[in-house]
Amino acid sequence: MKKPTGISLKNKTLVVGCGQLGATIANKFSKEGKNLLVVDESEKSFEQLSEDFSGYKIVGECTDLEILEQAFIKTCKEVVIVTGDDSINVLVATICKKLYNVPNVYVRLSDPDNEILLKGLGVKVIFPLELSFDKFNLMRGGK
Amino acid sequence: MKIVIANGMHAADYVIGIYKNHKKHQIILINDNKESAKYLADKNNIPVCYGHPNKKEVLEQAKIRDCDIFMALGYKDADNFAACLLAKKAFGARKTICTVSNPKNVTLFRDLGIDSVISSTALLADSLIAESSLEDFIKQVSIEDNSIVMVELVVKDTYHISRRRIMDIDFPKTGTISCIYRKPHAIIPNGQTVILPKDKLVIVTTPEEKDSIIKFIQTAE
């Protein structure tokens, strides 16, 4: 995989994992005009990106430092980690903070018990299940 | 010692074999594969906690709190990493060890806080490198995660250190001759010890200095 060229080195957002959630986030960010890169180990997963998606796509294992560096992790302002595997998300988040000191890291976790694994790293955790419940609760007029 | 072995089948079985006959050790087995769990339980007569070692409730159920060693031997590197992290952060494991399939993860996981990381591929590569040096009668063993190496080397008559007292040799400060094997005895040397041809020297040094020390020893008179 060749390094993307012609990309600004600053203020980039990296989305790790291009499943349903990753593709939705990437499509929205792309519409907002963000300087965007998406990494996924399967090229097929990029089919979920919209036709007018303007970011860069990188195929490779997201726990591989070479792939992350191809995705300019060293100068990313934010990384959104949303693969479907909590262990991989925890590992990538730890890499982002401990090795590259990325300013803003958002991580999706399915199991709330796993939050302790990221304690003290300064990452923000997203629990899709809780978000869905909160939204549902708001819809029915709850707090 | 309280030792937890999470996942793995043959590797787990081998490790259990090392510890199970020592009564001072308490072994706790966790496995997320039904077949492996049954195999290990039947063969070793030790109960196995069936479940994913990345799950907090499984580790709670297995009562691993304050274990001395937690080792994750599964086939998925990221799962092994997460299990070790969970054992350390939530259950106070003193030492975490894991195996990795990808040799690149040895350094990575160590940098991220796992105490000891083992890759069979990396070990094989190390062993091949050591074997390739055998032609020069050199063997080496790495200890403490490759921060120290022990080099074993046979002295030839032509070497400049041969038939000289250690105190008369300007031996590099970056290594020490820890032992001399002179059939049939092992000698702990001091400055007065004379190095003889066919002596087998055991030298402790660092991986960075190893080559320069070997070169120093092999210099001809």
C-alpha cells in the first residue's frame, strides 16, 4: 500500500475500522470537509463509504505501526477507533496515546467493563449500546 | 505462587507440566475453548474456568486477584494483550506474560506495559542466528528479554588472549568472563587465571556489545 500523497500534514482525523459505525462517521466527516483517512483490513469494507467520500483509504492491519504511520498517526489531531473488536480497539487506543500522544482519541467499546483498560490514558469512550438506550429514553420523554 | 494460565492448549499443557508438581504453586486455568478446557481439565486433573479471559466476570469467577503470574497463551495477539491488561489493571496481577503470533508485537506489547512477550517466530529467528554462529564455535543465550546475552566461545591457540592471565588482557569493560569451562571443571576466574587453548569462555554482555567482544577475543596474536 502506497502512502497517500498530496495530503496536508496537519489537522487530520483518522478513522480506524470501516464497519457500519466507522463508515457512517467517515461519511459525515467527509461531508464536513475534514482532512480524513480511514483504515480497515478489508478493502471490501470501503464499499460502505459514499460515492462522494473525499478522504483517503488505507488497507491494512490497524494494530500494525507501519500502517498507522502510513496513515500519518504522528500528526493526527484525532483518531476515532471503531472496529467491532474491543481488544483491537483497546490496543490501538493504547498505541495512539502511549506511543504517538495523539491529542484526541475516541474509542468504541461494546463491553462497559473494558473501560478500565483505558483508565488514565485520557481517551474518550463511546458505548453504542448506552447511546442507543439514551436516545430511546429521550424519545419516550425520559431523562 | 499463584499462576494463572489463560487460553492455549498444548502450550498451556506444557506450562502446567512445569508447575503442577510443585505444591507451593496454585494453578488457575481459564479457557474460552470448550475442547481445550476439557482436554486440560481431564489430563491434569485441575478444574478449568470456562470463559473468555478478556471478561471481567470470568476473571472474577476464576479468583485470579493478586496472582503472581498471569499468562495469556491464546492465538489472537490483541486478545492476549487485553487479557493481560485486565489482569494487571483490575486484578493486580504482579507479572503478565503473553505469546504473540506476530513477532513485531514483541517490542510493541513490551513498550505498552506487558512484562514479558514471547513469539515462537522471533525465538526461531534468534536460534537460527545463534546456529549460524556455531561454525565459529560460538553459542549464545539471551536473557531478560534480550537485554543481556551470554556468549559461549571456545578459545583457539591462535587467539591473542590464549596463554595469558586475565589481568594482563585489556578486556573490554562492556563484558565479563563469568565462567571458564576447562574439562572437566568449571572455573570462576579471577585476574590471575590463565586462559588456555580449548577453554570454553562464558561471557556476559549486552546485545549491542556482543560482536565487538567476540571480535576482540578472536583477534590473533
